[in-house]
Amino acid sequence: MNKIFLFIMGFAICTIANAQSTTKLWYNKPAGFFEESLVLGNGRVGASVFGGVQSDQIYLNDATLWAGEPVNANMNPDAHTFIPQIREALANEDYELADKLNRNVQGKFSESFAPLGTMYLEFDHEGEAADYYRELDISKAVSKVTYQVNGVHFSREYFISNPDKIMLVKLSADEKAALNFSVKFKSLLANRTYIDKFILKSDGYAPSHADPGYVSDKVAFDENHATHFSSYFKVVSEGGKISSTDSSLVVTGATEATLYISIATSFNGFDKDPVKEGLDNKAIAAKQLDKGGKKSFNDLKEAHLVDYQKFFSRVDLNLGETTAPDLPTDDRLKRYFGGAEDKNLEILYFQYGRYLLISSSRTDGVPANLQGIWNPYMHPPWSSNYTMNINVEENYWMAETGNLSEMHRPFLTFIDNLSKTGAVTAKTFYGVDKGWAACHNSDIWAMSNPVGGFGNGDPVWACWNMSGPWTVTHLWEHYQFSQDKDFLKNEGYPLMKGAAEFCLNWMVEDKHGNLITSPSTSPENVYVTDKGYKGATLYGGTADLAMIRECFLQTIEASKVLNTDVEFRTDLEKALAKMYPYQIGKKGNLQEWYYDWEDAEPQHRHQSHLFGLHPGNHITPGDTPDLAEACKKTLKIKGDETTGWSKGWRINLWARLLDGNHAYKMFRELLAYVDPSGLETNYSRGGGTYPNLFDAHPPFQIDGNFGGAAGVIEMLMQSTSENIQLLPALPNAWPAGEVSGICARGGFELALKWNEGKLVNVKISSKAGGKTTLLCDGKHKDIELKKGETLEIDW
């Protein structure tokens, strides 16, 4: 299509109506930074494609390649002996002493997600490139690069197959014998690269230990205490010749070539020694390459598309007419940042979140980490670990509502792993013999202890221990959306009960007879006492009690569904009645601390004490209006300027407060353009979005992508086990639109159509059969459907 562009204020405005695609990221130049690369993944193997002309570098990752080995959960057997001392200090209101003592209740740091290596495609081009174009089509999970050199049109096509467990790159030229390139591989890890029968092979191993980058640059290698990996590369060419050097494959005079990449590791489970009990990574990589290498590119691509699109195509979103022009995605993002309308960019960002989850979360026991599965650094930000005081949970907020329940499973199975090490953590760190506990950080080895390096960590982030009750809410959510009683009985409820048992035995009475936690911290936030002390350790933190409330409420409901554990259920109900209630402070805010203390940083990025509003469900504008209003006041005090993942959370919080316009304001701010920043950690820059639509915390953290995508659905639909609210927080910016395939609690799937801000039509289908009530615009309709039945209603 011919296009005529007028350049106004640095942006091209297309005079021909041609709105940008809702499923393609595209650019007119190669990536220069990681945050400009286009990422692919099959749920285990990840690739970050730069698309260079003379040299194309592609970062490779495997979700199971981490530093370390199975954790010794019994690393600090005497830690629990300090708990009575801390409680005594707190009872005496000696918070400074409590902070000092709390450092004794710490263990090792988590291990780091490791960069597998970089594949290089080096091209023999003479002359400058013209008509450069690269794209990622998220409806197909396929990336492409095209350009011309001296009149020859070159193209590349990339994807990673889940069915066949290999990555493919198809390279072609439209002139015979014009394709000349080499394939190389380099890794920051210990490895040996060699040629074996025209297959480029690299066998190596991850570090035995890697300190977090904020602690030191220490990395240790020991092949007897590490996960091993194999990366194998094979080229099949049409015409031309394939030769090799000692460390590269060389293709000369070809017209077309297909590159097959097979990756495997020895990881065999969180509790298995990756050397003595590990998988045979060499044999697996060889088998995958042999099997996949016998298939054509087109056959492999067809199987890939069938597999991928059955997930991606479930949800469709249309936000109405747009006048936005057809620009490269980075320019488009800058234009949007300037305040312009681009509804299709908003749709693209939402669907990109779903794309990232499909691409990074398909390996049991190995959830998407802080960077999904894409990391080029030996010392990635925050070890690219599982940060469990918000971040890993936020990754999965839209798994169920976004109709990607299968992608939830890696996290759900990881919780089971956590419970195993967590039972030891409960006893040795907290002196609790029942249930299990987990803390701020974890890794592929399901580490559950509080971090800090055995006393070197500030309790404000090191000593939090409430990820057990938080993570198990995902198990109940999965049941709520799937209505799978077998899952609830065999997998979900035992873990929920274990987390509840720990909390039931961890809480103590305050001086008024209320149940509280002691010691307590509120994730990464600092209080100021009325005497001016700035600290982290206290008793009865609101966030702790909010998470325990939600855990108890859900565990009680689960026991009723399963008709089991009546006595334990009664214990939980009694405990709920005795828990220290929410407090509204003098400013009208929901208190974060037991007392009405000030925050050392009033605009702090964490808002953990609002957990009951979201992701919890026990604070609502309808049922608890005073608490909901206090949550709103808290958010106003905090303000809107915050980091990426935090802005993602606040979108959801404002949606739960039924303020769609404020949620939308935050959503637009989440898409604020941010220049690539590499490893720079600078909260003061605020959050936003990098050129490749990665979330800028900064640095890159994927949780903001997932939180933002979840927030879109929260604006359009919210549900409980009893009812479904339609368009509860619809912003004025979206007066007309359609959405289909989103899911509600009770096992329902919905399609909505609205116009002039009002619901027009709704279709609802049931996965398991059941009842619900649809709510919208002051109207309600009671619904009862059989399994597989669909009902359409003109509202």
C-alpha cells in the first residue's frame, strides 16, 4: 500500500487511514539494546532477537538454567530461638532492638537465573541495507526481518516450537546463491564449543553459586554442583555449501537455509541434584535436533501455529474506532506518551501480556521469573528470581481471567515445591511445627527461607514471611475459574491448609487479646514511630493480617466445597473473629501499621496493606464501603507516580474501586516511553515501557506487563463466586467496544459488546454448569447454565 507521510513534530501522520495492527510490533531499524529486541519463547526456551543486518545477535535462555543446586532448607536451625526475644522487644515497644534481633532470622540469598548464551548470525553483505523492516506477530509468535542489499531482498523468519522443542530460523534471498552467512555461539557460562559432524555444539554448566548483583559480583563455577546445558545448531541449505571452522558453521552460495536450534539442561526438579540425578542434557538436545531436523520448516511452523494459536486466539478485544497512524512501534509509543489516542496500541499491549505468559510459562514447577525467561546478564536485576512479596504473583493475575489457565500451572506446581522446603523453614526460622512458610525471595530450587545473607540484610526487605498465604490464593483462584474439584481436593486444598496452619500457629495475642503477627514487616516500607524512630520490624502489620484473612476465608470456603475438615474450619473461623481489625487513620487512610504512624516515604511503591481490595476480595465498595474509601484515600496520598509493576497494581486497585477513569490514567502512564536502560536501577525515573513493550520498572521487569494486562480485564469485568459485574470500571476513553473469551469465577466465559458507555449485549457460557448473577447499570439477571451451555442476552 502506498503511503504519503507528513512529518509534524517529529512524527509521521499517515494521510491514508491505516490504523496500526493490534497484534504486530514492528520497527524500521535493528535493535541496539536488549529492551529493543523482539522476544520469542515456547514456555521453556527463550530468544531475544536483535535483527541486525551484518550481524544478528540472539540472546538464548532456558527457563530451567539457574545457578546453584537443591537448597539445604535447614541452613539456620537456631534462627527460631530469636523469635521470643524479638517479641519481647516489641512488647516493650523497643523497635530498634527488634530490628537488630530480626537480622538473626535470616538465611542465604536466592540463586540467579543464568544467561545460556548468544547466537550470532554473521552475514557477508557488501553494501548498505535499504527498506529495513522487522516485526513480531504475537498472533503467530513469529518474528521476521526483511531488507535489501544491492537489489537483493533478504528475509529471516524466527519461531520457537513447543510441540517440537526447537527453535527455527529460516533465511532466504530472492537471488540465487546470494545467501552467505556463519553461525556462532558464545556464552558467559563455563562451556566448550565445537563442531561434530556439521553440528555446532556447546556443552557447559551454570554457576554453582552467583551472588545477587546488589551484594557482590561473586560467581563460582563447579561442574560437580551445577546444572549442565547443551545448545546444538544445525543448518540445512537449499543450494550452496555448508562448511565449518573449529567453532562455527559457514554457509556460502545458498538461496535458502533453515537453522535448527536445540537446547536442553540437566535440571530434573527442585529437589534433584542436577549432576548426580540430572537429566542427560546432551542426549535430549541431540534427540530433539535429530527429530526436528527431519521435518521441513513449513511442517514445523504449522504445528507451532496450531499449538500456539489455540491459546492466544481465545480472547479478542476491540476498543472501537482509532485514528492513530501506522508507525513503527517505538515511534507509536512516543506519540502515545505525548497524549495522542491509539486504542490499538492499548489492545496490542494487553495482548502482548497474554503473549508473554504463553511464551514464558509452560514448564511445571518453573514459573515465569522477574524477567519472564529473557535475561542476558550474569548478574540480572534482583537475580531475576521469584520475588514473592508481589512480583511473581502479579505475573499470574490475568492467567485465569485472560483464558490462559494452563499457563497458571507452572506457578501452581511451584507452590507445592515451596511447601516442601517451607515446612522446614516454618520450624527452623519461626518455631512453628505445623504447616509451611515462605518468604520474600525464591528460585528454581524452591528456596523458602528469609534472605539477607545470615544477618546482612535490612529487615525491611529481608525478613518478610507471608508469601505462603499469598501464593495459595492462586490455588483457590484456579478452582474458582476452573471448577475442578479434583484439583482442589488433591492439589489445592492441602497446600492452602498448610499455609493456613502456619498462620494459625504463628499469630499471637496483643495486649487486648487480638490475634496479630509478631514480628511483622510490611514489604519494603519503613514506618516512623511517634518518637521518631524509623524502622521495619513491628507487630500486627496490616499487610500480614490482610493476607492471612484472605487465606483463612478461602480455606474455609474450600473445606466447605470439599465437605472436609470441619474442626479445622471452625478454628479458622474463630481466629478470624479474633484478628486485629483494620484501622482507619487520622488522614482517612487505611493504616499500614498497627499504630497510626507516618510512612518514612509517603509515596512508597508498595501498597501491600491494600491486599484485601486487590488481589484479595474481602474489601469492596459494596460490602465494606468505609474500608474501600480508606483504600482510595491511601492511593491518593501515595499519588500516581511509581514504578512499573506498582503502577500495574494500582490500575487493578483503582478498577476495584470502580474508578475506571483513574485506572485508565494509570494504564496510560504505564505505557510512558522509557529509553533502554540496561541494568540501571533507578526508581526515581518512574515506571513505563521500553521500545519493545517490555515493562520498565526500571530496569526491565515483566510483572508490569502482566499487571497492566490484568487491569484491562478488571476494568471490563469483575467477578466473585456469586456474581459477575459487567463493565464495572469502564473508562470514558473506551465508549464503544467488544471483548470475547474473558473468564469469570464460577467457571464462566464471557463476550461483551458496549456502545456509548453502555452494555449492549452479553454472551455467557459455562465450563462446568452453575449459577451466577450478572450485574450492570443497576440491573441484575440471575443465570443458571448447564455444562457447555451458552446464553446470549441483549442488555
